[in-house]
Amino acid sequence: MDIPEEFRRRDYQMFRGIPLASLFVENWKRVEQFQVRPDDLLIASFPKSGTTWMCEIMDLILNNGDVKKCQRDAVYNRVVMLEFAGVTTIQPGTEVLSRMPSPRLLRTHLPISLLPKSFWENSCKVIYVARNAKDVAVSSYHFAGANILHPHPGTWEHYLEKFMAGKVMFGSWHEHVTSWWEKRNDLRLLYLFYEDMKEDLEREIRKLLAFLEKDMEEEVLKIIVQRASFQVMKENPMTNYETIPTHLLDKRVSPFMRKGICGDWKNHFTVHQNEKFDEDYEKKMSGTTLSFRTEI
Ligand code: A3P
């Protein structure tokens, strides 16, 4: 598993107004031509919002809580990322997915404007996971420090400015969460929040089951809640990204399963940064009914 030297720590490439890893941009034709199937299940999110958590939960649900089955591979192989490309020994997400039998479970961080055309024709079910901007900024700062697909994040102060300006991978958090939110009634879409999952995971899994029109025995539901807990996922090599080599994702800089809490932003934001962030946030989010909790 490797990434060519020239693509490591490289600046994002602007693609239709969105900063992306240049390896993803090079693969774009395949993404554009990708055939979504009506029975696909798509997990969508802005990065660091609890995507992996949702992937594990959905795989457990679809396999009826069969723990052994859900240990068959690392979570990023069980739920393939549509736009992923670049590791030389791994095929692009589009290629892996096109060979996969239905019903497929896939994930994306793409803003809604960049989805392939076939998504609008075949409109599969979508589960969108959103997390409050402050915790996402903190989590993505640590992740960018560890992951060589990102340019070096620099200082926290510098990174936070970039985050606010939407100059991070996949662009503006504000635009991402609101544009998916605005479409929630036009699509078969369930919009869930990381903070709600932290507060009561069983309740949120019940929402997923209703959305999927799936019955589940109470005992199985309990197993899923337990397997999807932060501690179990942190210790599980199939969910904690331990299987990604250190030269690609340096877990000494930051483990993938880092803290898994709501409100870690308070350990990072200065009073001044918080005020500035809030002011900018109010402006960008003023036109939406979407609201977030930054503590629970
Ligand atoms: P932190 O860096 O704040 O700890 P993504 O999968 O979208 O990249 O999101 C990663 C974030 O989700 C990380 O946040 C990670 O710790 C958190 N996460 C993953 N699994 C979780 C779980 N079971 N419970 C709570 N948070 C979880």
C-alpha cells in the first residue's frame, strides 16, 4: 500500500470550487461515470463527522449483528469510499464498487454538487452524518497532521483560519452540511447527528432501522450498540485504522480513534478564536433551519 512520493503532503487541488486531493481529481472521470444503483446505501458526511462510526453500525445492521462477519476486513474496505483514489496497490473506489454485488454500502465525503449524475437518476437511500463544526475542526486538524494525503496543517491557529475559509479537503463545512440538509425532503435521506449518537446510540440506531425498514431483535440491537462503542472500536483493529501503515497515517501523531467526545473544541479554541468563529458561523448559517449542539 503506497502513495507516490509526489502526491504526499501535496496542496489540495481546486476542483469546481472544492479543494480535493489531486489524486482524487485525476480519477474524476470514473467518479463522474459511476453508476449508482437504486438499492445502494450511501453514507455521506463532511470528513471527521463520525463516518467510520456510521459505517461500522451500518455493516453490523446489514449483517444482523454478526460480529465475526463484520471482522472480515478493515472498515474502509467493507464500506468503500466512492471518490477514493491513489494508493498504488489499491484500486480506485469506483472500480471496487462496480464489481460489488447489490445491495452495496458505500460512503462519500463529496459535497452534494459533486455527486455523479447517476445518483440523481437512481436516487438510492442516503444516511448523512453531521457533527458540530468546532469538534470537526479539531478532529480534522489532528487527522491532517497524521495523514499524508493532506498538506501539513501547520499551527492550530493557522488551520482554524483555513477551516473557516473552507480551504480544507472537501471545502466549506458550512456549505456541506447545509446543502445536504436543504435536500433532505427531496431525497430518500436520513440526516443524523454525531451529538445525538453520543447522547443515545440505541435511539439513533432505531431511527436507522426504521429508515431501512428493517426489523431487529432487541438482543441484536444491544450487541450493535456495544460493538459500536468508542472503546470497542478503538481496540478493534478492523475499525481503528491500525491496518494503515504508519508512513501513510502516523498514529503517533494522532490515533484515528482519538477522543470520540463532544466538546473537545473547548480544549483547543482560545476565547478570541471562539468569538471569531461564532461571528463567522452566524453569518454563514443564518439562512438555514439546521442547528447543532456543541455540548451535550
Ligand atoms: P475525534 O478525532 O474527535 O476523536 P470520521 O470517521 O468521519 O473520520 O470521524 C472520525 C471521528 O469520529 C473521530 O473523532 C473519532 O474518534 C470519532 N469516532 C469514531 N468512532 C466513534 C465512536 N464509536 N464513538 C464516538 N466517536 C467515534
